[in-house]
Amino acid sequence: MSVTKGVILVGGPSKGTRMRPLTLDCPKPLLPIAGKAMVWHPLAALAQVPGLTEVLLVGFYEDSVMAPFVREAQREFPNIKISYLPEYRSLGTAGGLYHFRDSILRAPVPQHIFICNIDIATSFPFAELLEVHNKHRGVGTIMGVPVKKEVATRYGSIVHDPETAQVLHYVEKPQGWISNTANGGVYLFDKALFDEIKDAMDEKTARAAEDPLVVLDENLQLEQDVIERLAAAKKLYVYESKDFWRQIKTAASAVTANSLYLQRFEKTHPDLLTKGPNITAPVYVHPTATIDPSAKVGPNVAIGPHVFLGEGARVVNAIILDNSTIDKHAVVVNAIVGSNSTLGQWARVDGEPEPETEVKGKISVSVLASDVQVLPETHVRSCIVLPNKSLSKNAANQVLL
């Protein structure tokens, strides 16, 4: 069996600004979605791939930030080697791969390399990608996902031959509509990918020699600098996924992703879900959380470590992070409650479900950062609340600094 490795691109601290205030004190890859760190989801899927020997996390967080997760993941998935490769600065999605090419290609040398971004919620259909990949002689296979015409220009657009699955044209965030098939952020490449990245780097070096405005560095983007080239050279193919897919770019989208992953757990990880007379599935409750028997939870709720839910509390479509307290008869709907926060008795934090199309300036899901106190009988609706706030007055559709 050919050797297969996986690479997960985790980004770094200058990214994730749209995820604030959640990422003010929790790095984006470690943000809990459905009770598991965001980066856990692709890692768990890679661990199921037959013959996969190693997964490398590539990003520009400090090594100390990712080390505890890597240690824990290595215990959970003992059959694969897991390591984190910290970039000395942001090198871009292809620059990081090229910088660590020796680590990725070291023995056992992989024939196939899965690459994925963390900021997507999907089933990560690696087996299906491999099946498509084995039928052609291209360098890579990209996961395509269907999107509506009105939002298609927000993503990389794929034009392909429906008979052969060959990609004919690729444009990252085009000016106008060209296709309803978007780049899903999951790839399978042969090791020849690194020859293609080297060609892109050589081309950039040549441009820098001619144009003083071109900065010569290791920064390369997989989408614009490599995938567009592969598509033009007819070396790229597409696997069209019909399964769920959602970008996780904002705090509101984390609530949607939470729901999608919990619903998937019903099939793939039922052991992670919590059952009970006052629980409407799917719900994840950390073993250290305390829930009053009269509290009602679910559907689509993830409750973190050492959370307390009091008598008559109600939580729906929400994420409650560690060490938070939801007191008697308090309500959380379409919201995220940050760590070490408290909702007093009869308080309410709610919002609207994340809209399919983001409206600039409009807040849907309520998000409380860490250490926020919502005093008894206070109603917070569709607000973003920054850390260390104490709220004693009702508020709606505001950013509370």
C-alpha cells in the first residue's frame, strides 16, 4: 500500500480577526466546536484513512500554543504520528508547505498527501477524494462544493468537465460569476505538488528580478499561485461533494458548524453525544459539566468543561464554553457564551440563526466573550460582548465594548 500523509493548515494569530471576541483568548484552531477543537475534526477524519502514517499541522502560532493539543491528540490517535511545524512568520498556504517540504517528504516518502484548511466544517471525504484521484493522472484532486450563484464570487471558482472531472479553469474569488462549484478547501496531491510549488516560486523570483515592486519572499498562496497554474496546465481534477460544507470565518458561523458536526456525530461518534430525559439530540456535554435535572438542553448544543446549568435553565442551538454558569431559569438560544461567564437568574442571551448570506453590519448570533456577567433578568439579543463586561441593562444589535 502506498504511503499517505496529511497536512492541516492551521493559520496563525494575525488571522481569525472575524472570529473575535472568541479568539482573543483562544487560538482559532483550538476553539471548541461540538465539544472538540476545530482542528480535531479534520485530524479525526485523517486518522480513519487506511495507510495514513503521519499528520503535520502547519501554521505560525508559537509551538507552545499547539503543543498541549498535539500531545493529547497523539494519545487519542496512537496509530499515526502527529506533529506541529511552526512557521517563522506567515508564509501563505503554499509557502508553508514548501518551507517544510523536507519534513513532509521524509521517509516513509508519501505517494499521496492530503491537505486541508481548518476553517471549514465538512465530512472531510478523504476516501472519496482518493477514489477519484486514483482514476486520473493529474497532480491533484480538489473537493468542489455547490454554492448559490449570488455568493459564488466569495470563493475559489472551479470550472470542470462533468464527464472527466478535469478542472478546465480556476479563479480565486473572481470579479464575476463563472461557476457554482466552489473550492471546498480539501485536497489530495501527489508528491509532484512540490515541483509545482517550486515552479511558482521560480516564477515569482523571475518577476521580482524584473519588477522592484514585487517582494521576493517565501510567501505563496496555494489557491492563486499553485491551483490556478495546475488548472491551466490540465493537471487538476475535482471531486464534487454533496455532503454538508460551511466556512467557519465568523463567530456566528461557529454556531452553524457546531450544529452540523453534532448532527454528523449521530452517525460517526454517537458515543460523544449525551442522552437524557430533558435532552433533545444532538447534544454534547463534557463529563465535568453539571446540569440540573430540570434544565432543558438541545438540540444542537455543546457544553464545555465545568459548566453549570441551574434549575429550569434552557439552552438551544448554542455553545457554552468552560467554567460558565447559566443560573436558574436563564435562557441561551442562538448564542455562544464564552469561558468563565455567568448568566444570572431569568437572564436571557439570544439571537437569530446565522443567515446564509452575511449582511454587513448586522449581528445575528449573540456572542459573549470570556468573563462576561449578565445580571439577573437582563436580556441581551444579537450582541457581540467583549471580555470582562458586566451587563445590567437590556441590549440589542450592539457591539458592547
